[in-house]
Amino acid sequence: MATYAWRGRNARGEAVNGQLEAMTESGVADQLIAIGIAPIHIAIAVLVTAPTPTDDWLARLTRKPVVVDDILVFSRQMYTLNKAGVPILRAFAGLESSATKPAMVDLLKDIRSSLDQGRELSVAMGRHQDIFGAFYISMIRVGEMTGRLTEVFLRLNEHLEFERDVRERIKQAMRYPMFVMMAMTAAIVILNIFVIPVFAKVFAGFNTELPLITRGLLGFSSWMMDWWPLLIAGGFGLMVLVRSYLNTVNGRYQWDARKLKLPIVGDIVLKATLARFARSFALSSQSGVPLVQALTVVAQTVDNAFIGSRIEQMRDGIERGESISRCAAASGVFTPVVLQMIAVGEETGELDNLLFEIADMYERETDYSIKGLSAAIEPIMLAVIGVLVLLLALGIFLPLWNMGSAAMGRGGG
């Protein structure tokens, strides 16, 4: 491909110019016409001096990456352009010219370059699987095979909206507890560094045995003051070890299994994961993907290794000729109501519609649970704060109270 400099006029008759990459001059002309510009002059662009490595490094470091919101908007735009009958190359040319984020411009440019070379859209997107994900690319491939690419883009847009909505609601519900935990941690550090050592000097002049709670507070403060460099290093090292373990196959499987059993949060994680499974499975099945292939893809998109392994068990059972409802029951993750709906859908041939209903049901339950998440966590946080305040108050004021009582006793004698 070559870079061409062009001049032309837009719909208002104003003179505009710029540069585009294409195989030929006619390719540039097609792109300009697609975005409403009448070309006047097209020629090979004169190469300019490349930026210095420092500038290029700084640009890459500060450039914002492509996020889920960008892919969501892209899916909606592709649905609209495909529905309007715009050819795929012209659609990508228009999106590239209108994109404002440099990372998104580079992504669209690379996909359009692959399409110019004769590759399929799914293959071109497959070069960026870290951005789109396996499920997205598989659905695009199915849309190409079945001729339902427009509908697939719409379904993917709805799927991504649901994913984003669940994540945002969970973050919103967890924001208050996280702030409280950070405030408690900061308060404990400040008390142990600045407050308790002052009282330790006062208590040292009592020449009497201090209460157990006070000795515990003073010991913990002294230990924290003496070993704080090792505490910081140990905390950082523990974080690195935990993250390294979670990046292993067994570590992620064990953590994902334990997440489902956590109090309060575990039920929300399970419902959100099963909603993602049901919607992804329904979308794949409705688009014409074979059951075995659909379950293979869905197992990779549920974002939970434990649930993914159960879905793979369902796939293996279906490959052996067993029914979907029986395999779902053997997985041990679905409720009886859901298993009944799967069985009815399999018998009536309406599995796709019932899977969408299952997804809606789990989404409603997830929404209800998330709304009550803060209310469920607040009493626990208040209880923890109350215990810490009580220990601190007893540890500091009990010796003072004993000293005052002793002084009054001596005075009365």
C-alpha cells in the first residue's frame, strides 16, 4: 500500500486536503467519495521525516488504548452502515476518517488494509483478538458464513452493553466499601505511628501492669514501627506472588471456584456469569453455530475458569450424544427452574428463545442483588469499625481510668 496526498471539495464546496493509504489512486477516490468529498487531485505523498524514537516512545506511552466502549460504539456503527447497505470497505474508510482516538484509527486502518488484501473480516479482526475477544470474532465469522452480519453486529452491541452495565453497577456498589476500607487502613497506620507511641511514653511512667488490650496495642504499634520496611516489602511481594499464582491455569481455576462461594458477593458473581453464558449461548445458537462449537466459544467468554470447565463438560456430553438438559443438570451450576426451562426449550425447539429468557431472568436477579449489595455490606463495615474503635478506646483509656481510680482511692484514704 502507498500513501496518497489528495485535494478535493466537501459537500459545502469548501477546499479540503489530506493523506490516505490505498493500493491505487482509484482506491483513494472511492474512500473520498464514501465520506462525501469530491476528489480534485490525487498523487503519491512526499515522505516526511519520521519522528524521533523519543517522540514515538512518548506517544505510545501516553496514547489511550482501545476499550470496551470503543468496541461497543464500533459495533453500533457497523450495524447502522451494514443496514444502510454501505460496502464494507467504504464503511471502514468512513469510520477511520471520523475516529478521534489514535489507537482506534490504527485498528481500523489495519483491518481495512487486511480487507484490501482480500482477507475476510473475521480474519482481519482475528489479528486483534486481545481487543475484540474470541467470542466477538467467532460471531463475526458466523455472520459471514450465514449472511447475517448486520444482525450479528446488533446482537454483539447488545451483548457488550449488558457486559458494561453489569461491570459498572458492581463497581458503583463496591465503591463505598472500598473507600471505607482505605480510610480504615489509613487510620490504623496513623494511629500506630503518631498516636499510640505518645500514649506509650505516658504509660511508661505508671510503674504498674497495663491491661492486656493496652499491651497488645502498644506491642502492635512497636512492631509496626520497627518492621515497617519489611511490611511494605512483604506486602508488595505477597501481591506479586498472588498475581503470579492467579495467572496460572490451576490458580485461576481455584480462585474462580472460591469466588462463587464468597459471602454476599459470590451469588452475584454466579448469576452474572450464568447470565453471560445464557446470552452468549443463545446468540451463538440463534446465529446458526453448531452446539459443540458454540459451547467451546462460550466456555472461553464467561470469564470464569470454573464455570468454563463445567460448560466444557456439557460440550463433551453433547458430543457423546446426551441431551442438553441432562448435560446441564450434570454440570451442577444451574437452578432447577433453569434446568426445567432448558428441557422445555429442547423439547419444543425453542431453546434460543428460552435461553434469552434465562439470560433476562439472571440479569434481573443480578440487578436486584447489586442494588442490595451496599445495604448488605454496610452493617458488616459498621461492625468492624465499631470493634476497632472499641479496642482503641479500651486500650488507651482503661489505664487512665485505672490510674484515676487509684488516685481517688489514695486521696480518700
